[in-house]
Amino acid sequence: MIVLRKSVIIGRVDFDRIFTKIGDVEMKVAKFGGSSLASGEQLRKVFEIVVSDPERKIVVVSAPGKRNSDDIKVTDLLIEAAEQQLRGDNGERLIEDVVSRYASIAEELDISESVITGIHENLMALLHANQTNPKRYLDALKASGEDNNAKLVAGYFQSRGVEAQYINPKKAGLIVTDEGGFTKVLPESYERLYALRDEPGIVVFPGFFGYTLDGDVLTFSRSGSDITGSILANGVKAELYENFTDVDAVYAVNPNVVSNPKGIRELTYREMRELSYAGFSVFHDEALIPAFRAGIPVHIQNTNNPAAQGTRIVSTRDNTNGPVIGIASDKGFCSIYISKYLMNREVGFGRKLLHILEDYGVSYEHIPSGIDDVTLILRQDQMKGEAEKKIISRIKKELHADEVNVEHDLALIMVVGEGMRHNVGTTARASKALAEAKVNIEMINQGSSEVSMMFGVKGHNEETAIQALYHEFF
């Protein structure tokens, strides 16, 4: 094995960084969110975290986030600028605001002005680029938040005497599918990304986007930098994927609903996926898939308190904490209840029902059912205008349903835990807690994996239900 050793003096600290040409060294991918990169002060913390561990070879960055509650994220400014330009207005003022955000960070950290000049030229070129494909145009401008921040971060690391380089996803081979709204990484990307192990120094990589086979920029869904980090961890066969954010751990429940909730030290991929889907904002609900497939543990940590234990996400864990690991919720759902005598004996009923939804571009979230009835749980924002009336009319007419009712403004409460599979009475405890809190259960659905249990309640009862369930299980 050929080993290159570089000793870097930073202040009074001697950081020894070891890299190999072979690519068999232990390696971590560290992703930092927008709040971790919102200011020069935050970027200093990121730098200290990265150089404190020589295994942190690849750093994935988001665009600068909010500096305070009244601030605006860089990504939001870029989206607004693109939309103004597409409407025929001039978005240059907003682009100047974005450049000012980068410039303030650079000034605070004494980064070369040439970096900001390059960012300014890039943003103006993107703003005035071809707009014949508005989706492509918007994605290219959105992605520039992460792309330019990666250049800035790499520049700062270099200014501190550390060997670091910005690498664009196209150069690295991060190729994605050309699907509107559902951009996914192509399998051949992973083999290409493995070559990042051989790059000299620290690799600073922009999150949130990749390139199509035609060379166009496409973004993942919002918070997609989590997805990029997970993809890179898989691609380089990292030993650990570290996700740095602004909380000490994943909590058992939303801290805005329950004061001082219990922190979760370890949970499984499946548990985190269920919690993320149901409203946990710490981790993007799609982000775990690449890491999960490669069996790579994920460690969620706090940039502002890196000494905190954080939360580890693993394939399996010991169920020593009781049946429930966490409780999550999300609003904005509606249900379509359909009743028809002998529904269970009618071949093709479910296919016909889903075909009606498909005709209107509507997707469903859950389908709890009985022998003579079925309930579709949908995101409420899909049932706008005349769509709801037309869907209900077709269900009645084409399926000859005895009864069709729509219930609006529902919240879904998800109770999650691997231990539920081996524990008797969890449903009874949850139902009793909700009854004592005077919360009516509109529906109950347990996933086939038995790792989660869903309760549908009226939206105005969401917080009361969460508090009751938390106090019952924790």
C-alpha cells in the first residue's frame, strides 16, 4: 500500500492527514446541512470537525441556510429569482442578495475575493441562461446554491492550509434519472463515485443534485443533500455516513410538542424511515436508502455540539427500550371511505378504484380495508377544485359503491418501534391513552412489517394525541 502523509499546522495544532492511493483506508462521508453553513462562524465549526478526524475524507455541503428565524435560505432566494425571470421580471436583485450572503461569509473568514467573483459570474450566467425548458432552468439555478457553497467551503479549507478540492457531481459521475419530481440515482453512478477515494486531500462535494445522461442538472427533492451524502457513502464504500445538523439527537417526539423529550441513541433504518415519512424533519425520508442498501451506519450529530452522543441508525439493534422508539405526526391528509356489500368477492375492485385515482394523477398513502369497505388515505392537496367531485362521482358510478364519504383535515400519528413485533398490548395502550385524552380515533392501520402503527385523528387533535401517546410510552 502506498501511503501519502501530509502534516498541516493550523495555529498550535498539528493535524496529520493520511490518504492512500489504493483506496482501502477507512473512510467517512460527512454531510453538513444549511444551518451548519449559514455563516462564517458556523463554517469555522465545520472546519474544526472535519480536520479533527483524518477519516473524514468526503464533505457534502448544503446551500447556506437561515442565520436567524427571520432570515431567508439561499435556496429560497434562488427559486424566487428563477421564478421572477421566468415571469419576465428581472431577478438580478435577488441574485445580488445571494452573492452578498456568500460574500459576507468570505469576508468573515478572509477567503479570497476571486472565489466570490467566480460565484457572481456563475449565478448571472445561470440567471440569463436558456429558459425554453423552465424545469431545467429552475433546477440549474436551485442547484447553484449547493454548488457554489462547495466552492466556497473548499476555498476556506485551502486558505487554512488544508489540501482540499471542490468536485462537481458531473466530473464525479453522479448520474440521475430524467423523471419529473422523482429524480433517482442511476446504479452505474456508484461504480464511478468509488474513484473519489483516490482523489488527493479532502473532497468537498455539493449536495442536492446530479446530472442526466444528456448533461442537464436535475435536483433531488428538498433536503436532497441528505440523499447525496447517502449516495456518496454507498459509492465510496464508507465505513460511516455522518449527518451533521443543529440538534443533539433524534428525539422520540417533536420537541415543539413535548418539552424535553427523550433522545434516541440508536434506531434501525426501518424505524427512521417510518418516522421520517410521518413528519420527522431531522432526516429526509428518502435519504437512507443508498446507505441502507450498502449496510453503512448513519450517525446524526450536532455541528454546534459535536461532543454530544447523537443518534446512530443501524440495520439491527437490541430492543431494550420497550416497544416504542418514537412517535411522529403529519397533517394535511384526507380519507375516502368506500363501502360496498360483498366487495371482497368482486374481482378487480381494487384495480378499478386505483385506476380512477391514476386518471387524475392522484397517489395514495395507505389503504386500510375490511371485507365490505376500504379507506384511501391521500395527501389533501391532491384533491383540489373539481378533482374531488369527479373522483367521487366516478367511484359511485363505475364501482356501484353503496356509500362514499370524504373526511378532510386529518392528521396521521405514527407510533414506531421494532419492539412492537414482540410485545403484546401496544395497540391497547395507545388506544387507552387517546381515549383518556378524549381524542377520537378516525382510523387505525398497522403496517405488515409490524414496526409501525398509524392512527388517524382530526387535525386539531394532533398535539393532544402526540402528548398522550408520549406520556403513555415514555
